[in-house]
Amino acid sequence: SIAGVEGREYNVLFGPQFATGTERLRFFVHGLFGVAHASIDNGGPSSTGAAWVLGGGVDINLNHNFAFRPVQLDYHGSHVFSDTQRDARYSLGLVYRF
């Protein structure tokens, strides 16, 4: 939100993820590419363009289906409104594998 105007960006990304590790730890890297859609709320303009993410992290396996992800670092980029946005992001959480 800037000066009371709110904006949103949604990404749909696909790509390979490579992983290696032991039975307990799993290290991974990925390169994802796709589409970003940004819009300004209350009937404002919108824009759709290319998006990408390069990153990786580590999972600590809890059992066959669940893992705890203490760190995932990504470098995100998108090209919307004739401008390229780049940022870093950190995430953590619970992973469910089916």
C-alpha cells in the first residue's frame, strides 16, 4: 500500500527442481519461469508479464510425507508495467509430499 493505494502481484511459475541429500536432510535448488500479473485495486490498471525465481533451500524430513523447511531463499523477478522488479525472499514452513 502506497498513499492508500493497494496493489497485488500473482505469479504462476513452473520449472525444474533438483534435490540431493541424506534420509534426514534434503537440499534443493530450483529455477522457475512463468507469468506475473500485477493490478491496482479499485479499478486501477493491470499488467501481465514474465516472471522468474532462482533459489533453493533445505528440508528436514520428519517422516515419509512431512518435512520441516527451516530455510528457502529465492531471488524473484518480474516484468510488469514496463518495469522490471527484483527482490529476495525468505520463507520457512511445513512441507507435505504426496
